[in-house]
Amino acid sequence: MKNIYNQLLVKQNNGVGIMIKKVIRSIMLAQAASAARKTLRYLSDRDLEDMGLSRSTFVDGVVESVRADIDAKVADQPMSKIIKSVINPNLVGAV
């Protein structure tokens, strides 16, 4: 696993790093949408109304919030920090 990690860091200079950032971003947005859909099952219409949202806008609102957060925080980080945040350190070398 460390070898793969090192390969990812080396390849970031030739455009692969940008692709990896996009893939990680897409995965994070998909996970946020999935979590929002699961959360929506437990919210009543009253709860949503109190938040100023509806069932049709809740998931999109959460995804947009996460997208803005990612764009503000992750875009400027070096690839090594992004990869380290995605890889669980407890699992390195387990495969």
C-alpha cells in the first residue's frame, strides 16, 4: 500500500494528480448525497420546514454545501495531504 501511495505522489506532476483530486471530490460528493438521502428518511416535513428546506431541495442543498466546503479547503491542499486524509492509516500494509 505504501508503494501505491508513493506512486500516486510521484505521478501528480504529470496531470494524474488533478485527475485523482477530481475522483476524490466526486466520491466525497456521492457520499454526501447518499448520507443526505438516508438522513431525509428520518426528517419530518416540519423539521425540513424549520430549516427552510423541502424534500425536493434537501439533498441538493447538502451536496452544494459539501461542494463549497471541498472547493474552499481541498483545492489548495497538496496531493500528499489529500491522499493521506483518504487512506486509513490503520489499513496501510493490510493488503
